Amino acid sequence: MIATSAVELLVKQVWYRSQVKIQRMCSGGAPPETSSTRASPAARLPLEVVREIITYLFGDVWSLRTCSLTCYSWYIASVPHLHHAVFIEPSYSSCRKLRWPNPLPHMHALGLLPLVKTLWIRGYDRCDPANAFSSKRLNRCILRRFRALNNVEQLMIDYLDIASFVPRIQRYFGHFMPTVKFLSLKEPRGSRRQIIYFIGLFQHLANLRLLYDGGYSVHEPVDDLTLIPLFAPPLQGSLVMTYFTRAGLLKDMIELFGGIRFRHMSLNSVDGMRLLLDACAQTLESLYLYPTDPRGKDLSLNGAQALADNSTGESSLQDFDLSRNKSLRTLKLSAATIGTLGDDSPSSPLSRLKYALSTITYSARLEVVVLYTEYDFCSVEPWSNPGHPPFRETSQAERTAEAALHHRRFEVLREVHKVRSFRLVLCAYVWNPVVEYSVRMLKEAVAEEKAQKGFDDFLFEPLVIDSPRRSRIYLM
């Protein structure tokens, strides 16, 4: 592994040489194939080292573009990362006809579309049926480019109108069938069988996301019971669901696929949550808890059997009986959620969390992972524009308030630890430019708590860094 300082020094040298190359080309001077360029360390590095450097720069589009101008070997190593993710945000003309982004045909002409691994087709207004992604958006010319995306592993579509693609759905999505392993659908439109049929197109699908917005009722169309999915995907990865009210869809999916075997779940305000927990009783390893789930306030602690008999019932943390999930080892909580748990009354979110922890009996070494994001650090600007620093100066009052908030979260964790002992893991789920700052702030907060001798019984080395790769290439 290359040291961070050495990598930064080499990247600066590469950037300087690429700028010199661009200036020579713009001024009409000699091409960059000079003896000094051929003898530069960047051009003579082994391919394994080049790939390690490019991996370090993943997410920094500007640095990757600079590296692609260095030499042919650096171009080959960097171009897959440059075109790894494509986020298409279609625009509409006055006649409501879809206009696809201009760079899409250019990428098709250059043969770059097969390099795309992540495709996100974004939507606009959910209340306007004209904004749905339907078969009308794919004419013969666009469909030819669409089919060139034949190596996509992560497919995300907003407001997909599945009914418009049936029965010729394989004509539009057949090239995704053998490659897609991650599927995300935001408010898909269609009957239960149509949605299950679309999910069943992808024979190697392991991870699934079904996202809805709160306060939005879903109309249940008439179902076609003759529509049987082509494949029963393994579904052995992660499941993420938000504000899901179609519990009948879950029941049909479990029956038609012969069961589901997810290892990781994140379920926020989901009807029929008991069905999912029981279906994955032997495989579930980690569960993302939302103690502030509003669906938990009206359910009793002994209502598990009633919910299992009624697939349309509302699920909650208060109803969780996790004693059946024999493989469960990890519970995840967001740091922001811990800061809003409130009192310890029987109906409070803190009581729901304590109850969920008390039902875990099979795990001898339980981990509670607390996820911190950029918004948990007041000095971080998480969405800074390129060229702007990701930090800002904070006042003494802001630093005091942030320290008090950290202390409040640790107090809640101590209360929870009295119910069920666990190993605490603090995870800084932040973007690359603020990793060092976030880790330093967490270390200071933990050191302060240790100085008060509050964590001697269960706190170990708590810092686990998980830097998400946020490389976004927008096609406007």
C-alpha cells in the first residue's frame, strides 16, 4: 500500500506535467512526446501502482481527468472510473417530449457506454403522470443507445411505469438481465404482480431498494395473476424500504420467489415488517433500526402474533421480536436518531430500542454501529462545490454545542447498554475530503467521555471509517 503523502506528491507531479502538456498543445508548440515526458516517473510506473493511485482518487473527477491526460497507461486505468456512474436527468420540452442529455450520444459514439456500472434515471414530480419513465421515452434511436449499457450492475429508476413496458418488457430491459445485482425503484407504478415480474427479470439480483415518500397513498391496480416472474433472484444482499404500505406485495414476492434470504435490512415505516423478519430469520445479520419510526406508537409489545396473521398490519420497533433471527449480529443506528430519542417512557423511541435489544438472545457478541454523517459535524460543508474548502470556521459557541450533542448521544448509549451489553462501533460514513476531520472530531469526543470514566465497561477502539464513493457524472 502506497503511503498517503507519497500518493499526493505523485498526483501533484502528474497534474503539473498535464498542465504543461495542455499549454504546449494550446500554444501550437511541440507535442508532449518529449524525452523528459518519456522519462518521467509517472510514465514508468508499473500498472499495478497506477491502478492503486487511481483507486485512491476514485470520486475526484477533476484529478481523474488530469490523470487521463498523462499517458496511455494512465488513461486506460482512469477512464473506467471516470465513466463508472452515469446519472441521467432527462429534460422535457414544451410539448412534453423527452429530450435525452447530449453527452449520451457522444459516449455511445466513443464506445464508452459499456464502461458504465451504475445507471440512475432520475425523476421530477411524482404527482405528474407525464413525468413517469415509460416506454414512450425510448424511441428507436434512444433504445439503441440504451441497449449499449450492457454492463450495468447498479440500476436505479425513479417513477418507473412498469405497465407501459408490459408485455414487451424484455425488449427494453433484457440487456440488463444477466448483469444487474443492485436494483433501486423509487415509487414504481404498476400492480403487485407487475412489480414482482420486473424484479424477477434480473437473475443475479442480490440487493433491492423500494423507496416511497411519507404521506403518499399508493393506489393498488388490478392484478394479473397469470404474470409469473421469469427468474427467482437470489436476493441475498441488502433490502432497503421506506414508507412502504403495500404489504400484499411482500407476501406475493415471498411466495413467488420461494422465499427471500437477505443478510442486511434497513426498514423505515414499513407495513408487514414482521413478514420480512420471519422470512429472513435464518440469514439476517445486520438490521438498521429507526427508533423514531412513527408507526410504533400505537402497537403493543405483545402484538407480534396478530401482525403475523395480518399481512396488512403496521410494523414498528416496538413490535420487534428479534429472538427468531438467529444470525443477527449487528444493529445500526444513525447518530442523528440517537440525539432525538427523548425520555424513557413506555411509548418513547428509547423504550422501543431497549425492547428490541432485549429480545436478541442468540448473539453472544452483539455490535451496535452508530453511523455519523457530514451533518453531524458543524464545521463540515457536505455539498461544497469543486474548488471550495469543505470546512468553515466555527465559533466557540458552535464547538460547545457540538460537544454537548456528542455527550448526549453517549449518555443514551450508556442507558441502552444497561439493558443489553454490546460492543460499540462508531462509523464515520462521510465523503473522502472530510474523513480526517471527522475522525479527529470523533476521537476528541471519545477521549472526553473516557476522561469522565463513562465507557470503561464496554467501549473498545470505536472508529471504523467507511468513505462512500460519491463519483457523480451528470448528463445535463
